[in-house]
Amino acid sequence: MSRIRRVLAGWGTPLILVGILAPALAGAGCRSDSDCKPGTRCLFARHRAEGLCASWSPPFRLTPETGGQIVPLHQRGGAGHPCQFTQDCLPGHACYKLGHHLEGQCFE
């Protein structure tokens, strides 16, 4: 076995673990506002155990009540877009809400 292969074999598993865990650690969630930096709040999405820290301002406009219907992709929004349901967001995003608010914002 060449020297390079031996070095890579020795570091392969740790490098793979770091590659898998780094994004999860960087996007670590919150459980309450106290877990967030000043000026941000802990927002929660339905069916997600942890929230995420984001600046909170009331949505600029109300999105129509979709009643769980699928919103056409061209009408969905990315990060920061106002939403009522995850279906109002682009694929890969979820609708995070503050407490009992009916509207939230889309985030990845």
C-alpha cells in the first residue's frame, strides 16, 4: 500500500465524520430565545424538535390561507418569505413561527 493510501486510510473515517457532523453543528438549533444572540428569537417549525435563531419582524404581507393545498412553486418563497404553512415555502425550507403566531417565515 502506498504511503498516501495509508495516510488517507488512517484519516478517512475522521474526515468523513467531520464532513457529516459539521453542517449539523453549524446549524445547531435553539429551544428558547435565551439560546439566541440579542436581537434574534427562537422560531419553530411544525414537526421539528428544535427551532432556529432568526431576526423576527412581522411578515410584510399576509399570505392567503391555503388550507393545506399545494402552492404553485413560482409563488413559494425562500429564506425570510412570509408563510402560514411549509407548503408556502420553497422545497428544502420550512415555515418557522414564533409562539402562537399564525404566520411565520421560511427558512432552510
